[in-house]
Amino acid sequence: MIIDRKHSRMQVRTDPGENGYGSHRAHAPGEQVTHPALLGAEVRLDAEALPRAGRD
């Protein structure tokens, strides 16, 4: 996951391989992004709040 504060969006890259990532998706502000249970639990992130974090 990459937080792009300049463009106020969150990028999620999955399926890493030799030539980069198999999947790349940018999420716009206001989207709720749910990640699969990769860490033993489902994780839901707010694509608007994360890029703003640390600015205030």
C-alpha cells in the first residue's frame, strides 16, 4: 500500500513478482478499501483519511 499525499489517494499493489506487481489499483478519496485477511484479520481503510493523516 502506498499513500500518495500529493494526489490525495491510496494505491494498493498486490501479487508481487519478478516484473513488478500483478495488480495495481488507485483508490479515490471517500472510498472504503477492504483488504483480504492477509494479516489474520480483514482490514478496512479509509482512502480519504489516510492521505490527510500527518498534514494537520
